[in-house]
Amino acid sequence: MSVPDYMQCAEDHQTLLVVVQPVGIVSEENFFKIYKRISSVSQISVRDSQRVLCIRYRHHYPPENNEWGDFQTHRKVVGLITITDCFSAKDWPQTFEKFHVQKEIYGSTLYDSRLFVFGLQGETTEQPRTDVAFYPNYEDCQTVEKRIEDFIESLFIVLESKRLDRATDKSGDKIPLLCVPFEKKDFVGLDTDSRHYKKRCQGRMRKHVGDLCLQAGMLQDSLVHYHMSVELLRSVNDFLWLGAALEGLCSASVIYHYPGGTGGKTGARRFQSSSLPAEAANRHRPGAQEVLIDPGALTTNGINPDTSAEIGRAKNCLSPEDIIDKYKEAISYYSKLSEEEKIQRYSILSELYELIGFHRKSAFFKRVAAMQCVAPSISEPGWRACYKLLLETLPGYSLSLDPEDFSKGTHRGWAAVQMRLLHELVYASRRMGNPALSVRHLSFLLQTMLDFLSDQEKKDVTQSLENYTCKCPGTMELLTLPGGPTLPPVPFTKLPIVRRVKLLNLPASLRPQKMKSLLGQNMSTKSPFIYSPIIAHNRGEERNKKIDFQWVQGDVCEVQLMVYNPMPFELRVENMGLLTSGVEFESLPAALSLPAESGLYPVTLVGVPQTTGTITVNGYHTTVFGVFSDCLLDNLPGVKTSGSTVEVIPALPRLQISTSLPRSAHSLQPSSGDETSTNVSVQLYNGETQQLVIKLENIGMEPLEKLEVTSKILTTKDSDESVREGPEACICLSYLPVTVFASPRREMLPKFRFWLSLPHCVLPWASYLTSPGLFFFCKITLITAISSEGCYEN
């Protein structure tokens, strides 16, 4: 396979290629010192002629390119110069043998070669040789440039003889068919006597002679040969060689119009040809191409060495405008290039556009190169190379594989192109045999491009994702891409969309109540200072996130989410639970099904804190379409929350109260939100005494450390002012207040007996029926944790 040289210019078509290489061990400094002097002789005037010969030097050149020497003569090595160190006469035979081995590499195309030997002295150096030059050291070598000039003249002699030999071929109609490497097997068994075959041979030979004329400094002759070659090759549809003939015609026209060169700075390339007239700079006239070829000027074999008649008929070479058009036409005919060369060509084009700042154009050609890697004509498609090239196109299309980049503002780039590129990444990764990458790219497509997908596209993408996740579920792990970089996880924060997060307080019967400290003040002892502006500022920030109620260790806690289903079909969310930090927390996953475009829908997630401390609700986790996601609140845009941090206090005992009296059907006194009340009813006559038994039972898992029982008598009066107020009922407690310590868990506490009685008094019957109601209020406090901020009661 040839290696294209994309750094060539049009002027290189008129140069002879000479390779300069070291033989044996030569220091890099010494080699390039001589190489610089050799390459300074880049053009010489031919003796007894007005022509100029141009040389192109390379210190490294792939030998495979020599096989394309007949296709374009400037691509083959015609000269070889080797540099070596030899300090002993006994090493000379081995050194000279290495020189011959080096010549064999380019032997099929070499015109001549030279060996420069440094360090050898004695009888060996005194023997006259044309192909070897001896120098005592790298400083005492004044004749290097003169020997190079002689070497170039010898190359010209061989070149001129080949040009004349090709142009004056006397073999009748049997002109050899020049071929490129991959064509040799295609022309086996062809009819060599057909008119089509003869025209093909004539056209290719004309093109080849045009190359030799251009290298020999005969610019006008080369233009004529290229024109005639184009006509012959076009008539037989020989498109590959037609493209080469057009490229040669364009190159000769560029040299004709720009004798100073096109290689950059002024004087960087100045291959001046004295055969050009002085008015060359004034030839930029549009519509300059008009070629009339006299068929009678051709010999029987199609080659005539005398091109003076055609030169007179060629009014001009291509105009600058026509040069561009013919270059484009030549590129279109190069369809017979190997797939590898096409990939490299598109990759180089991408790099060139990147250098001039055309990033999207660069990405386009990089993507074309990626598709070329898996062209149908390739027996073994390179899906890994395709995937790698597709990844390199992402910056040009303003696309990043990090989902966080899409939550920072408005969408950048063309969404339609980005979605197509993501689909290609999914398909390439699947053909690579990496389903995890396919799931990750498809998840990224669904998450970031959801707003640009139609309803049908949403259904198709989710169906494909479910098919992939049946074999390889999506995870939150980092994926390592081929080549080293990692692919971040893609949480489904839009499936469903969360609009509000609220931490819920415990039920009233389970809420802990803060008790006053012994000093009677709920005062923090974290700081000894009365006031500090820094502490006050920090506490203000904490209040913005920390909630003013507490959760209890071991009790079920709830968080409410308001969610929305943006999909046009029912969304099934599995394994939805809370993500927390700070304390050990057991999340109880839930499963839900949201109707299509449901609007805001309340979802309650629950869990049980296992330890005490400060717990922070960081987010939630879901499993949607087989993809597991960890969704953090900080990454959710537009989410409203009243706080995400709450304090978890130690577990409390749970006290169950029962009485010996029947429950009341009506609530005689409304209970406050901080209290739990049980209403019982009793009917007492004047002077009657009734015993009330209150039974307390610890039904929780924690021991009861301290129990305080207090009582209070409340009375009510009828709204009728005409009725006299009766005497207050009295209560007799067997022992109040009572304190019980260290009661075991799940055991019966002592029973408390109370006597309710009404004093003997004379009341009207009517008044008795409307006598004041009697309320007995018993407050029971359980103390399980005592800290610097006081203790909690329940």
C-alpha cells in the first residue's frame, strides 16, 4: 500500500526524488549536517540547454510508493545518496556491501546512486570511483556540493534518454500498458488487439511522457502531452488515469502561471524555468484553455516526438479558474483508491480544516472517514476505528458526552445532526461487541435530546433501550472507552421530572417534643459567647437547609416528591428510593406507574434511619427502561425544596394508654397538634364516687428511662347564663406525681388508680341535667435522651 504525501505542492510534479539515508551507525548531528548541504543543491541548469532540473530530497521515503512510479513519475525514487562512517580498511568491504543492500530497496526505479564515506584514509580512498566519495571527517568535505551537481547531471542524462525512448517508441501498435499496483490482476486475459485497449495504452503513455517532459524542464511539451492524454483517456472512460492526467495538467499550469512557486513565503520554492517567456506573469486571462489537436500529427503508435505543431495550436495553459475546476474533476475520478487511502485522505482533510479554524467542516470529513472504515466494499469493517473517529468529531458538532454540560444553559449545536451522530455511536459500539457502551450512548441520547425528539422517536428510542438493557442493564459506573478516556454515567433526571421535594414530619403520635433544660431555657451550649456575627451567619445558612423538626431512629420517615411524566405513554418507574448521607439509612424502594403526560403527581418515598445524627437527603434512585440512575437534587434544575437536612434523635419508647372506662363518642376537648388525647365518658351523680384505672404499656423496643405523670382538672360551663354554676368536681389521686425509672421494654407499667367524686350539694333537677362537664387531663412524659440542649419527650 502506498503512503500518500499530503504535504506536496504542485511544483513537486517537476522534481526528481532523491533519498538521502545513513548506512550503519551515523550520529544524527553529523547526518543532518551533510543532509543540509546536500539539499541546498535543489536545482541546476542543464549544460548546453535552457532547461532547469529541480530536485526534491527526502531522508525517509516508503519503498511501496515506487510501485506508483509509472502512474506519477515524481513519486518514484530516482536517486539514492547514502552517508556512512568507516574508520578501518578492514570494515570497508562490509560497509560497501550495506550500500548495495540499500540500493536494492529502490533498485527498480534508481537512475544513479552515491556513497559518501567519512573517516576512512589510505590506499582504498585513492582508487578512482564515480559512485563513492571519501572524506577524512565531516569538516573537511568542501566538494560535497560539486559532487551533488555531478550526480544530478547523471540523473538528467538517464531521464532524457528515458523520455526520448518513450516518445519514439518503434514497436508499432504494441505500446505497453502502464498500470497501477492494484490493476495488474484486473487486466489478465484482456483482448490486446481491441481499439479500446490500444487507446487506453496510448492515453496512459501520453500521460507518462508528459510527466517525463515536466521533470526534464520542458513545460510546454508537457502541457501538450497532458491535453492529448486527457482526450484519449476520456474517450475510453479510463477514469483513474484521466484523473492523473488532469492533475498533471493542473500542476503544469500552476508552474506556468506562478514561476516563483506556491509553497508559502516568497522564495521558499523558486523552481524557475528559463524556458518560460518573460511575460508569464501576465497570463492570468480567464477562458484561456482552448486546445486543438491535429490527429494527423500522431504516428501509428500514437506518440510523436515532434510536438511543435501541437504547441502552436495550444493557445494557453489552464487559467487559474480552470485549474480549480480541473482539480475538482481529478479528485472525482480517484474513486479507485484503496479504502485505507480514502480514510487517510479524509482524515488529512479534517486536520487541514481544523488548522484553519473550520471545526464543523473538520468534523464532517472526520465523520466521512469514520463511515469509510465500515464501507460495504471492505471485507473486514473496522468498527473500532470507526468508533474512535466518531468520538473525535464530537467537539466539532458542539457535543459532549458529559450530561452535566447540558444542564448549564441553552442547547448548543444542531440537535438533528447530534442525534444522528449519537445513533451512529450506538450502532458502532454494538458492532464492536460492547453492549454497555450502546446502553450508555442511547441513555445519553434520551436524557439530553428528549426535548427534540418527536413522540414516535421517543417510543422508538425507549424500545431500543429496553432491548439493549435486557442483555446488559444500565449502571452508574464509569465506562472506559477504547484508547483510555472514561465515559461518565447518565442519570435519568427527566424520567420522571421532579419539581418539588419535601421532607415530611412524623405523625403527631410519634413526634418528639423538646423539653426545657434544667435552667428553664432552651439554650444552646455550643458557644460560650452571647453573640457572634459569624456564628449567626452560619446558623442562618443552616436554617435555609435544615428542617426544624426531628426524625426518630427506627421510625418510618417520609419524603414527598412532585413528579411529572413527559413521555407520550405510561412510564413505569421501578426501585425508586432515597439517597441519603450522614447516618445509616434503610431505604424502602417503591414502584409507580405514571400516566402519559400526567402533570404533577405526588409520590411518597419512605425509609428508616438506623443510627442517630444529621441526615441529608441528597436525591433519589430509579430504574427506568432497565437503566439504574442516581439522581442528585443539586443536578435537578428548577426543583423547589424547603430543606434537605434533618436531625435524627435516638429511638424512643412507645407508650400505649388504656383506661377502665369506655371511650367517649365525642371529643370533649380539641387536642393540640403536639398532644395525643384519649376521651372516655363517665356519668356521676351528686355525691357519687367512681374509680378510674389508667393502664400504661411500653409497646416499643426501647426501655423507659423515666416517666412523669401529672394531672389537671378542667371544667366547662353551660352557655345558658340563667343556670347557676355548680360546684367543681374533685379528683383524688392515689399517688401523684409519680416517677418510674428503668422500665424494661415491652412490659406492663404500674397501674394508676384515680377516684372521681362530686361533693354532696343540693342542685335543681334541671341544673343537674345541665351540670358542668368534667375533664380529667393527665400528661405523661417519657424521657429517653438527655443532651446539652435538653431532653426529648413523647
